[in-house]
Amino acid sequence: MSDHYELVFSSFLRDDTPASVLAALRWHMGMGDEDPEGLDRDDHPYPLLLPGQSRLPGGDNVSLRRSAPEFTSSGTGCEWELFVRIYWVDDLTLHLDALLRLIAPHVAGRGYGGYIRDVHDTEVKTFKFHDGTYEPVVI
């Protein structure tokens, strides 16, 4: 029997996030048909953030959009709003570090960036970003 998780990414990405990273995120979230170039297929074998038949209240939700120009966490300008909340099976956790490595260098601010939680538990393991990297998460 598999373990199941609630996976959440909730981060602002800098406006200068490379198009290749945005394309990779869109592909992972099922928002783009093209297979992005430059991804290591061992780390990113298939789309890992696809919304589906969730058993989470409210269902799965994925969004990547550019904010309106305003005062943002990194100054005046725009940022990319990344939000993912999906039901994940334990086999996918093998690729969590690859997703965190993809996102971390482009996070606009320090601190909280989401979490992973066993669906039968109340304890969350948060993703904390800083200086282009993240704190390791042990599941």
C-alpha cells in the first residue's frame, strides 16, 4: 500500500526567471504540451505536478501566473506567482529534491515556500528557501 501526501508550493518567483524554467514548470503542471529542453530525465522523468483525481478537500490546484506590476517582495515590478496543491503518491517523493532545485534559484524572497504532509498526519514539513537554495526536507 502506498503512502499519500498533500504537496504544496506557494512561492513568488523573480520576474527574471528564465523562460526555460517557466516552461519546465508549465510542463510539470500540465499547462504546456512541449517537452522542455534541458531537463535531466532521471530527475524529471514525466510531469510531476499534474492535477488529477485528488482525495484532498477542494481538489488539486495548479497555477503559474505573472503578477500585475506593483510593489512586490523584491521591489517594484512583477513576479511569477507559483501555486501548486496536489495529492501525491509516495513514489513521486523521489523527485521532490529535483523540483526544489528547479524552483529555489528563482524564488523572490527568503522563507516559506510550501510544504509536504502525509494525508493522515497533521505535521507538515515546510520548504524554506534562501540565497538561491533550500533547506533539505526529510520525509
